[in-house]
Amino acid sequence: MEMIDLPHGTVSYRAAGPEDSASPPVVFVHGFLVDGSLWSGVADLLAAKGVRSYAPQWPLGSHRVPVPGADQSPRGVARQILAFLEALDLTDVTLVGNDTGGALCQYAVDTDASRIGRLVLTNCDAFDTFPPFPFNVIFQLLKEPRRLRFNLQPMRLRAFRHSPLGFGLLARGFDPAQSRAWIEPALTDAAVRTDAARFLQAVDPRELNDVSTRLGAFRGPVRLVWGTADRAFKPALGRRLAAAFGGAEFVEIPGARTFVPLDAPQALADQIAGIAASSKEQA
């Protein structure tokens, strides 16, 4: 893992692919209580295609370096994403988001799209679905650091962690070591719990719904790669989001759930590489 100091704090990230790649750089945005390892399979497949990618650990509860004093609102985390692009001088970026990270990508293009060339969103929050049922109920139980720690205790058990009450609704299967690593920071570090709770406290579905009214102003290509077996972010939500961008491409991934990067890494990598290639041809 590499480290970079940003105005809000230190961010660790994994870079994959050739440094001299001729393809636009890819930057991944994961969701709440997940880290950048969500994208490892996709990043390795892109690297084999000659695409350079970056998978940062955003401060959403699974990060290892706390960010005390940072603006942990969704808009604030979006600014952290933009600061990462600026610090590494990344331009014409393919920004890729999943779950909560998809909402953060929407905030990012609404805030400053100057370094973002195109957008790929997998199953994610949109409009006033932020978060969807049943996670809107679960997140209410995690908004205070002590309650977050208490309510995460059952997640120590793999059976619970991979059940519908844990991550079970989000993918067809999980690596137990990976899912354990996702919850470990919030279980063991009070400062990380505070960062995570501050984010949840600032989530406002009305604000994301307002952002949706301006998504059509983004001029780059947009592709939604949507798992059709998702019980939380259903395809109808994805099609509505595609329309909000002014007719973005909508690609169905049969059998995939929320975590498309885990359920269908090859299909997602192909779509990410494909949108970059097609936009380059059109330029």
C-alpha cells in the first residue's frame, strides 16, 4: 500500500497497472464499512489490459488511519476524492463507484468534474435511496460511536458476518479474511468509529436527491453496470439514475448483487476499459 497526505489527512491506496499507461487512469470509490480491497480483482484485470488504477481507503469505517477534524459529510468526502485526484495530478479520470461510493461519485461530479472524464457506477445509492432498506434501519443503529462498536460485535462471527444481517445480501460469496478486515478497524479503533459515525450522522437523502437534479450537467460518458439480483438497489433505481444523467448507458449483469466487483469482476473490468476506449475514439 502507498500513502499520500491530503488536506484532510493521510490516505492509503493500492495502485495497479503500468505507470506509463496510455489509457485514462481509473480511481475507485468503495462504500461504507468496506475498503479498497473490494476492487482488487477488477484492478488486476484492468492492469492486464494495460490500465492504471488507484484504490484508496476512504474514511468510511474500514480505514486504518483516522482523519480527526476532516469534513465527514458526503460532500466533504467527495472533496477528499477530488483532493486525491489533484494530489496525484490525475486528469481525464474514469471514476468508478459502488454502493455508498456511487453516491460519493455523484457528489464529486456535482462539486468539481474538471478532472473526471467519465463515470462508471455499479449498484449504488441514488435520489432519496440513501441508504436503501434494510440498511437505512441498520445505519440508524450505528450513528453513535459506542452503539456502532456494540452493534458490530456479532460481526466477529463469520456466520453472522456473511448472513443477511451482515454482508450476506451484498454478494454471492465472501472471503472470510477480507470481510473480517473490513470490520476490524471499527471494532478496535475508537477514532475510526468516530470518523464512521460522523459520516452516518451527516447522510441526508434530501441532499443526494437534490444532487440528482444536476447530474445531467456532467458532460462525460456515463455507464451504469448494474447487478440484476440486488435486493437493495434494484434495476429500476439504476435505470432511473441513468435517465437523470441524460441517457447514460445501462448495462445489466445477470446474477450479480450489490458488490458487482466481487460477483462479476471480469464483466465490470471489461465495461470500465470499454467506456474509456469508446470515449477516446469519439474524441
